[in-house]
Amino acid sequence: MTAKNIEFRTFRPERRPVPRQRVLLSGLIVYRNGAITCDCTFRSLSTTGARIAVAQLSQFPTHFYVINVRDGVAYDARVVWSKGLEMGIKFEAGLSLSAKPDFMLRRLKELWLAKAHR
């Protein structure tokens, strides 16, 4: 083999703080206070973010909620990169959809609604 025939591949080092696991999970993008939703697929997932794919090109806001259907978790997410039908998102916060609602939060909301409707 000559030096001409040797192919060198350079790999970029991982820049994410937590490596992502390859997955194939159903998801739902939610924005405009729940008025607009779009099915998506989680392609890779970590505790801090994910790579998701959508079926068709669309304009999405830079911040939205994304629901991991299997795990029953909604994430407040920020778009880090977008290319074609895929995008990388960073999780700002997570909310378990299967957990019992927080009593204090529910009570504060009730009080706010009672006061606001007077």
C-alpha cells in the first residue's frame, strides 16, 4: 500500500457534556401554548438533550416543549442546530407527565384563576 492509497479519517471529539444514546422513540413537539403540535421521532437522547426528526420541513420556534411519549416526560427545549428534517435540542427543564400534580402549584393556580375572574 502506498501513501496515496491510505485514507485518513479524522473524527471530531464529542462536545456534548453527556453522550447521547441512539434511540427510536415517538415524540410530540408542542408550541404556541399547546395550540400547535407536530409528531417527531427521538433519534438520540441524553439527560441534557436529543436529536429529533420530523416527517416534513416546517418552521419551528427556537423554544418549544417536546414530549417523550414512552417515558411520559415533557421537556422545555431549545434548538441548538437544525439541518433538513433533523434538529438537535437542549433540554432546559423536564416535567414528568405521569407524576401526581404538585399540590401547591395546583392550589396557586386555583387561587390565581379565582382572583383573575372577578
